[in-house]
Amino acid sequence: MLTIPQASCSDNLKIVIFNYCNFKGRARRSEFWFFKLTIYIFNLLYLSIFQIIHNIRNDEDIDKDYDIAKNKPAFIILIIINVIFIVPSISVSVRRLHDVSKSGFFYFLNFIPLIGQLILLYYYLQDSFPDANAYGPSTKYLLSNNDFSRKTPFVNNNSNEMQEIP
């Protein structure tokens, strides 16, 4: 088996965005984790920038326990941005489960506190199933059909004997 070269971070994000509502097929680990990491970093940057702006505006009265939920416009923007990414997030999660030969219904394990999320984390961290499964061909591995060192069956018109590839 040959491994398909890994796509860059931006390519993986493009794959997820273009397949934002595709719950069929498979998703590699890199595609899944780059998307999750991007969403996490985006939220972290948004909250950090908001906190810096808040501290600059209220320099004399810095509240270290400030909660973003107190500022309704900033909180609403954060919620809207995260709602936009709910469908692509569920989609890539389901396709990641397909990649390890699990049904997309395993995603509902998220509703079981702690245990369900740990089980899903285990599945998300597993390597891709190397062969084609019920959800499609492998997105990571290809069968090496160009291995000239071994014999392969070629059906000759006159016989069914094994012939070496020229």
C-alpha cells in the first residue's frame, strides 16, 4: 500500500469548507484535526483581541474576572460565528468516524458526558482504515498496482495462467 501525500493545512480547510454539508465519504485525521484546531485558534484569537480591547478601554478599572457574556454584541458575534461552523464540524466528525469504519451515529456519543467524548476521542485519533469500507475508498492509502516485482493474474484469451507483468 502507498500513502497518499498529506495535504497542507489550507488544503485541508478547503476540503472541509467545500464539503461543509457532506456526511458521506471519509475524512483523514489531518483534515479533521486541522479544522478543529483552526476553529479553536479562531475562538482564542477573537476572545484575546476582545479582552485586549476591553482592557485598553477600561485601563483604570481592569476587571480580571471579566466575562464576555456581559458584552452582548461581542458575545452575539462569537455565537453567530460558532453557529456557522456547527454543520461543517459535525460533517467532518461524521466523515472521520467513517474513515475508521464506524457509523456516523457514533457522533451521538457526544451526549454522554465524559465517557462518550473519550470514546469519540479514541476513534478520532485512530489511523485510517487502510482498505475500502462501506463509506468509500481509503483517502490515505492506495493499493500499489504498479509493483512490478511480483506476479499478477492476467486473463489471457487462451488460458488463466499467471503471467509476469512486462
